[in-house]
Amino acid sequence: MEIISIPLSGSLEHKDSMGNGSVIKRGEVQVMSAGTGVTHSEFNASDNEIVHFLQIWVFSREKGVKPRYQQEPIAQFLKENEFQQILSPNQDDQGVWIHQDAWFSWAEFSEDTKSSYTIKRKDNGAYFFVISGSVEIAGQKLNPSDGFGVWETDEVSVNASKDAVVLVMDVPMELPEYLFKR
């Protein structure tokens, strides 16, 4: 599994059996490839502040990858009213990378912004998750904590009716073959 953690508020502390230990804050993304095996824990780094975070698990495209850990600030990539890549399958791209043909993008939209998202790979779909605000995605009105999946298309329209923060997860629509082999 590829495990992606994105704090939305507060601070999240991470420890794992590879010797990594860090605090992840809003504005950062962390990925851990569990691969051939690793134990880990995440917990609130504060005694008095609540932590809210997303932890997304994605199947690796191949079995038996070497465990690894990476953490990057995403604020350095953000441009107002545009989707900015924060995760990809390419080590040389901006953001973190994983062992899967997946791309995650983050956008912070101002009210009345019209935009679009182009799906990165032919056999992928996109899952939009609204972190805050209100948006219309492919004609569907969404509010905080709403999600909406789109596939079998190349481009998706996004219109912010209020200031909004949106995460899009562009992922393969089929499970890896190794899951079906015995």
C-alpha cells in the first residue's frame, strides 16, 4: 500500500519501524510506501489542539516494493485558483511520489472561480473531495466533506460558488493484477 497523510488542521506525529519520526502540519503531505512491510503510527502531536487529517491508502502498482517515507510542504506549489500537483508516480515531479499511476492535486479557489481538471492518464478516474467551501463539479453541487467521482472522461469542470479548497485524487480504475494471483 501507498499511504498518504494530509493534515487539514492541527499537527500529526508520525513514527515508523524504518526509524522515521516527524510532525506533519497543515500545508504538508506525507507518503509512506508500506511495500514489503513496515509498522507505523500517527497520533495527535498536541495535548490541547485537535488534529483533523486525511489518510488515503492506494494499492501499489506492483507487489514487493521497498518501504519508504517522504514528506513535503505543499504551500510552495500552490497558485491561486489553479489545481497544483502534490503527488505523482514520478520521482522528479513536484510533490511526493508513489508506486502507482496516480496524481493528487490541491486547489484553493476564490468565490466564483471557474476552472477545470484534466485527468492525467487514459484509464484513470478522478475523485474530488471538498475540504472547505462550495463547488460544482461536472454539474454536481458539493459542500465540505462531500466527494464526487468522475471517470471515462478527459476533463472535468469545477466552479467555486464560495471560497473553496479541493483535493482531487486521479487514480487507476482497475486493481493491480498481482491482487488476483495466488
